[in-house]
Amino acid sequence: MSLPRPHLDDRRFQDLVDEAKRMVQQRCPEWTDHNVSDPGVTLIETFAHMVDQLIYRLNRVPDKHHVALLDLIGLRLFPPAAARTDVTFWLSAPQPGPVAVREGTEVATVRSETEQAVVFSTLRDLIVVPCELAVLAVRPADPRGQGAVPAAADRTAELAGGRGVACFSDVPQPGDTVLFGLSTAVPSCVVALRLAFPVAGHGIDPDDPPLVWEARTAEGWTPCEVERDGSGGFNRPGDVLVHVPEGHVAVAEAGRRAGWLRARVLPPDGVRRPYSASPRLLSATAFTIGGTAPAAHAERAAGEVLGLSEGVPGQVFAVARPPVVAGREPFTVETLTAEGAQEWAEVGHFGDSGPGDHHVRLDRSSGEIAFGPAVREPDGSLKQYGAVPPQGVPIRVRPYLTGGGRRGNVARGALSVLRSSIPYIARVGNRAAANGGVDGEDVENAKLRGALSLRSRERAVTAEDYEYLARQAAPEIARVRCVAAESGTDAGGVRVLLVPWAEADTSGRLAFEGLACPEELVARVVTRLDAQRALGTRLVVEPPFYQGVTVVTTLRATSSASPARVQQDALTALYRHLNPLTGGADRAGWPFGRSVQSGEVFAVLQQVPGVELVEGVKLFPADPGSHRRGEPTDRVDLAAGALVFSYDHQVRVTGA
């Protein structure tokens, strides 16, 4: 069996002749005789025959040689990108002293008979700091609504006296606040507030109270994520588990210095019911129950000796466990000399390296480490780019991270196995799905990128240039779109819209939070484009606007189909079709700015197995952030830089 032959260019002799004749008609319309007897056509056929032979030879070039050719123009395959998420470490019980979780701590998914465990490593140290409740204060809303902040009143003594403290005004107003002062700042920790309220109804929905929890950081009050509100919005005794952000600090409030948390009443939004009376707090305690650290889909490989230097330029070594994932610490190579270890820093190229610079170049996909070459100049002399390690010196790399790929985009709660025992840590878990994991680039995609690289010349002029350079800066981006800024202070400038990779669940549903662009990713793209943009161009890099769409439909199932199965298949079809990453007719993601029409949704639902008739379809524009829905319509229009997002579709199925 012969190996498949690549086709870099599928044009043949007759295709080349026809293309040349079409160009003749465009550029020299006076030439009208295109018969084979014409001498000009004979020349065309002669050159077409020569080009056909060149194409045949070019099609024999293997991928290995293509990679070498791409390297000559400074293009290397993108390495796998590691998925990232936050991992929470839960204590077995509140501890009197700090509990440390060191950088590089590994957590993993459960290993099965058919699937290997997916391993994540923490990217920084975590200290779980113990705390207790030191101060309780209340602050009423601004009575005039002019932005003035009333002073907070200390209610610690009243709480200790057992008389109870009213958390808000008699009739709670938006902006009323109750403040909990902790004995110390607890950055990146999980704090449990054990609150005792009389069992009473205050006119709210206990599962969706009009409250927002915030923590005091150096930048001001920052929203916190609530793991669980056992008090039902201050309606009964229970624990409130609050995830405190990393920047939590101790400041002075109500005349007392403490690490502050607060619960603030939200204004009415038409969805949450407001408080009709103020809850009364009878007692309160606080303690730390866990902590959260960022983690990446990577294992920490031990430092290793790569070999001995031969003392010549251009030496190449390879690590034992490629690919190499970028971590918090830079990748560092060491040479072990008699004077001690000498560090060699990673650079993108040797163009700016001198003969004394300790620089190396790392191919993160293959794990190859190259030292600087010597290049012969036009005058015959040799110029060294980067220093050369002395002969016989051992070459060593420090511990590094290895891993990456789409396999790391695990679901929420999947990271439940702690691979090494840590005192007082009972369990681990990820509150959000991991995202950002992308497989390494293949040669076919690199070939297309090579042509774009030669055309753009590292200059951002056209919209395609901006999109190409953005992908160069952040390969983990799933989609990039460059549009003109049409309003605001940036009108007339350039907007680059980024859509990161995010994994859907088994029903094709995406988590809206997974489409948020990390600040580090946006900063990388801004830095790259800012250096390549035309002088005077205003640049904005941000996520697109996601227009939520809710489909409400009624289907009639065939007599042999299960209504429950049809309903699930219909929901899956809707979530996959109205999807910013995999939606649309070509499954390449919903087109930017393309409207959603009920007729198209009819066609999608009619193709679901077991559907006999689509009895009706209504579209509702929705805001995934505020959870609001608009009026029913048959068409939802999108702006030029907007994408569709499936938001809580509702499918009703009736029998035949």
C-alpha cells in the first residue's frame, strides 16, 4: 500500500493553459486568436508544461521539509496551549494557623478504564489564612441618591448583647449595606459566615435574593462569588460561603481596621423581588474553610541534564518531556561550570543577540533548545549570534511545565483528585470549567499562515493583518474579527474582537463565563498589535457583544419517538446551531453580525430525528449577563461586531 501523496497545488497542465488565456483576455484584448496554431499559444503551452513539472516536484515535498522551509522565514508551529481554571482547596475543618498549598501542587480528574487522568498544576503558592468575625457594621443607602456615602455605624456591641441587629432600613432601599469585618485580610480564601436569622419571609425569593456580596480590595469594592447561601438571602439560619478575591486588604471602616466583606441590596430589575422588611441578625461568626489558586493543564517535569556542550555554535538539545507549557516562571537553561551555574534566557530569535549574550531559542512543540549560530558575513568573517557554551560543560534545564491541548478543557467539578497529600486539606474542586486549551498547530495550517506572514510583513494595515497578528500573539484564540469602531471616543479606529476557546457540555451548551477573555490574553494581543499598527490608528481589543437568543418552540413527535428524547435532541440542535464557536451552516461558528431568523430555526428543528411537525417558533432577544428577556419576535438583528449566544431555550414536545 503506497503512502498518500500530498497536493500542495492541484492545478494541472490544462488548468494552467486556461488560466493564462484568461489573463491574456483581460490584459491584452487585442489578441483574439487563441487557437493552438498561434505561436503565442504555443509559448503558453510550453511554459505551462514547465510549471506542471515544477508543481509535480513540489507535491513530493514531505511535511518535514515544509517545516524546515517555514523555519527559514521565521515561522514555527504553534505549541499546544494549556487550559486554565481556578482550583479550590477545602479544609477538613477550620484551622488555628495558616495552611500552605505550594506552587506546583497537582490535581487531576478521576482515572477510568478507558481515559487517563487529566492533570493540572497550581501556578502560585496559596496560603489559607485563618480569621474570625471582629466587627459588624451597617450603612444605609444615600437618602438623596446624589452619590454621597453615609458613614458606617458599628453594631458589634449590639450583636454581642443578643438583642439582634437590623441589617438594613425598616423598608430596605437599594444601596443598604451590612458589613462584616474579619480579623485579618484573607486573599484568595473561602470564608464561611455562620449567620443566625429568625425564620421569616421578607418578600424575596430565597433562591435569588436581591443581594450582591463584595470584598474590599486595593481597587475598591470588588464583587465576590458566593458558593452557597444557606441563609436564603437572610431568611433563616445558615452558612454563607464567600470566595474572597486575591486583592483583599485590611482597611479602616466604621472606625475599625479589618478585612471587610459586605452584602449590599440591589436595585429592582424586574426579575428579583425586593425586600419588604429588614432581616434581623441575631448572631454571627466567621471562619476560613478553604482557598483558591489558579491552575493550568500541565505537569511539573523535574530538572534534567540534556548533555555536554561540544563548544561549537548552533548546538541543539531536546528536553525529555515535550511540549513545554509557558508558566509563571520563565524557561531557563543552565550551564554548570567551575564558577557555578550560569543562566541562559529564552529569546524568540537571535537577531538582537551579541557574541556575549547568554541566549537560547526554545521550540515549545518539539522541546528542542538551540544555542546561537555563527553566520558568515559578506566580507567573509564569521559573526556569532549568542554566546557558545564552553566545551565539556553540562547543559541543564530547570523544572518546567509540560502538557496542554484541548483535552484539558474539563468540565466544572471534574478536578476532584489531589495527587499528593496535604495536611488539613480534605478535598479539591474547580468551580468553573477549564478553557483555553488548544492542540498544537498542524503543518497544513502553518502553510496557510506562512503565506499570510509573507504578505503582512509584520505590519497591521488591513483587517486581515490585524486578525493574523492577533492569532500570532495568542494561538489559544478560537476566532478573531477586525471591524471599524463606529461610535464613542474610538470612532474611526480599529476594534479587534477576540473569542477564546470554550468547551461545550454534552448538549452543546456553552457557559457564558467561559467566553470571557482573560486579562493576560487581551494584554498580549494589545502589546503585539500596538507595536505593528499604523501610526495614529486608535486600537481597541475586547470581546464581541454577545446577543442572547431564547428559542421557544412546540414540536409534535412521531408515534414511534420518545417525547423526552426528541426534546433533548431538539435542545442539543439549537444550542449547537446558535453557537459562537460551532454554530452556523458550516459549523465554523455563527457569522459576525448575521441575524437570527425563525425560518432558519424551523429548518434546524425539522431535521431533528423523531420530529413530525414544528408547530411554532418564537425568538426572544436576551441579555445573558442580566438574565433579562425581551419581547417575542421572528427576527433578531445583530450589530456588525456581535455574535449570537444560546440562552435557555424552551422546547415543548407533544405526542402524535
